Amino acid sequence: MECNRRAFIRRMGTAGLISTSGIAPAVWSRAAAAAGGSAADRILVLIQLAGGNDGLNTVVPFADDAYYRARPGIGIPETSVLKLNDTLGLHPQMAGFQELYDEGRLSVVQGVGYANPDRSHFRSMDIWQSARLTVDGSLDGWLGRALDRSIDRHVGTVPAMALGNERLPLSLVGHKVIVPTIRDLATYRLQLGPQPAVNGGLFRSTIGAYVEEQQSGERQLEFLRQATDAALTTADSIQQISQEYRETVPYPASDLADKLKLVAQLISGDLGTRIFFVSLGGFDTHAQQQQSHQALLGELSSAVRAFSQDLKGHGHSDRVVVATFSEFGRRVAENGSLGTDHGAASQLFVVTPGQQAGIHGRHPDLNQLLQGDLRHHTDFRSVYATLLERWLEIPSQPVLGQQFPLMDFI
């Protein structure tokens, strides 16, 4: 069988029809999938806030004097805070999030972290994306494992996508399903040479002819033929989506807004993708934090707000949950450069269809710190477990390694 696979790859390479760019990775994921049921209709959009977002200046404890004592230079004045209740409010650049909160769609999950936090960007991000606190040699992510365990739902589809990333995020790495990472719709296609219409037919016929040659009747090669035909059809659909899609609200001019607009296009095209991963970087605010942080929070808030409105305009808002995460928060006290250094616990946001929106969990006590950091009270894997079980309807214990308490934001 292995010899046959190598012969197939050589033949396709000689024809110049195999590429590792664009949609090609989905071909292999579909080939590996066993025939089974259809995917759930719900969608998860995960937004990474890369660099370690300063949670204290994002959700501001304006009624706590300890906050202003720790941050005399960068604290957000109470008069500027967008108040959510009598003690907490959002950064003044987050008007879009305040609107979502007022509509009953934004959840603020407080005190999120894990025991013995790691302040290294790389190690902490590996922990968040793998959902493992220790290094055990595994090279997969929590969503990749979830996709592996629900593989029968994803036959003939691209179950997940990472948008705008140079490399596939660890969160989406699995053993059975390979997820594509793409930059834009124009490049999301098989690279079939100067005449894609002609070469697309050649690609299909070459795979079909080779499968028929094999007397062994390899089932995996038949999956590959069917998957490739589906991939080419998907590529055609994507080109049509990019030409016909019309947003129902204007998106702001920002990188994150462009990515979320692309997600909205793909959702409206209904290609069967159920998980989208996008990233917004720049949150490592060690010096002169105020200006850069407010720009980032404004970009996040306005982009997610436009995305939410656009989904509603197309009738998809009840199908989509948006969740944010960052590898750690920042230290409570500002540093000598009017910035903040690597910390521990923070909050994250979840935009839902509205069942249980609001503030979840208490704000960490600024007078009971852990070596200058906020103490966590909610394990981040409880958030993951809730997203898996109550939204994606995938059992969380096999994915996360143990059962974590579920939360009520969904």
C-alpha cells in the first residue's frame, strides 16, 4: 500500500498538480475522514490576542482604589470608563463591546488562568493552545483533538480554517484532520498552473485513472479521489463567494476587520467550516502602553461589533459564538516605562446568541496578589470544556484529558 501511495505522489508531482498552498491541505484531511454524519450547524470563531493582553486596562475595576495606586500613570480614569456595573467597566475605546453587552450578547469571563502560570510567551501560548500544563511530547492542539474525535461530521468539508496566519496555530493541529491556513479568498484555491479550468479537469481524471489502476482496491485512494473532487468544487464555490458577497454593514479599516469579514463571507457561503481562527497581535505592551493598547482594543471592539452586525444582517448571528484568548495578563503594577510586564490571570470575552451574557466570576482581588499578579479562579480549560460541550457538542473529557466544570455563559 505504501508503495502505491508513493507512486501516486510521484505521478501527481510529475503532472505538476500537487501544491502545498491554498486549499490543498483540506484534500488530505478529507481523504483521511471516514464516511459518517453531517457536521453541526454551529460555528466557533476564536480570536487570539497575541502578546499578553493587559486585562486590568481592558475591564477596569474603577471602584477599586488599589487599581489607581498600582497604576498612577496608565490607569483609566473613572470618568472615561464605559461602565458595565457599579464596579467594572470597559476601556473607553471599546464602545462596540459595550453595545454587545447592552444587547445581552457579550460575556466577560473573569479570573481566567491556570495553576503555576508560565510568563514565557512561547510556553504559555503552547499551554493555552494545547490545553496541557505539562510537556508530554504531544504535538496537537485542543481543537485539533476535537476535530479528530468528530471526524465523521466533516467528510467533504473543510472543518476549520486559520485566517491570516503564516503557520497553522497549535490549537488546530490534529492527527487525522489537517487544517488549511489562508490569507484571502483569492489565494484559497489549488495552484493548477496558468489554465486552472483545464488543469482542474486533468487533476480529477488523473486521480480517477490511478485509483482504477490499483487492483488492490485501496479504500484510502478512493477517499482521496472523492476528496479532491470536493476540494476543487469548494475552490470554485469560494471564487463565487468572493464575487457575490455583500456586507450588510461597513467594516472598519483594520487587519482584524478584514479577517472577520472574510470569515463572514465563508459562513455565508456555507462550505461546512465550523471553526475559524484569527489573530490580533501587538499586546506585549512593556513600554508606553496607553496609545498602542487603546488602538488594539479599539480595533478588536469595532471589528467584532461589525462582524456581529453583518452576521445578523445575513441571518447567521444565532449560529456563531466568538471567543477571545491571550497567553497571559499583565502585572498589576505599571513599570518604570509606563507599560506592564508579563503577568498571569486575566479575563476573556465570549460573544454568544445571548442566552447567558453578562459578567461571569468575580474580579480578582487586587489586594491578594500572587507575586504581583492577579490570582486565577477559573481554569481556562473550563471555558474550553463549555465551548466544546455546550456549543460544538463534542465531549470535552477525551479532548482535555479530564472533566472540567462547565460554565453558564452558554
